[in-house]
Amino acid sequence: MLNFVTGEKDNPQAVLIRGIENFKGPGILSRELKVNNSFYGEDLNNSNRIWIENSHKKNDFYTASRVGIDYAGDKWKNKPWRFILM
């Protein structure tokens, strides 16, 4: 999976990249990008292997409820915390 943890230790906050054009699903995406478990714990602030760039492009997106987390209860599974680029 391609998952960016953004919070401090013991304060879990993360962004899961589930897919990009032509690569649907986190497993396929990470395999095609050649992201493997050697990236676990990689610090994006000083990595030479992986980073995030500003595109300076305005993207339209919509929100939806999260998927695959029925165990979390109605309050959390229905939060519109899934962001989809149009």
C-alpha cells in the first residue's frame, strides 16, 4: 500500500493512496511504482527515494464515505473522508 502517515507518534493520521489513473487498488499502484516494504518508515522530509511535490494545478474533487471499515461503526464509516479527484 501507499500510505503516508502525517501525524506525530501515537497520534495516528494518514493518507492512503488507493489508486491513480490506470492503476486501481493500492496493491497494484505500489507494485507499479516499485514501492515495497523497504520504504516502511521512510521520512518524506529527507528521502532521496520518494517525495511529494506541489503540482500547482487546481483539481476538483468530491468526497464520499469511506470503504471497508464497517467495523468502525456508523459514525466513522459514514464520514466523508474519502477524496476523489474528478
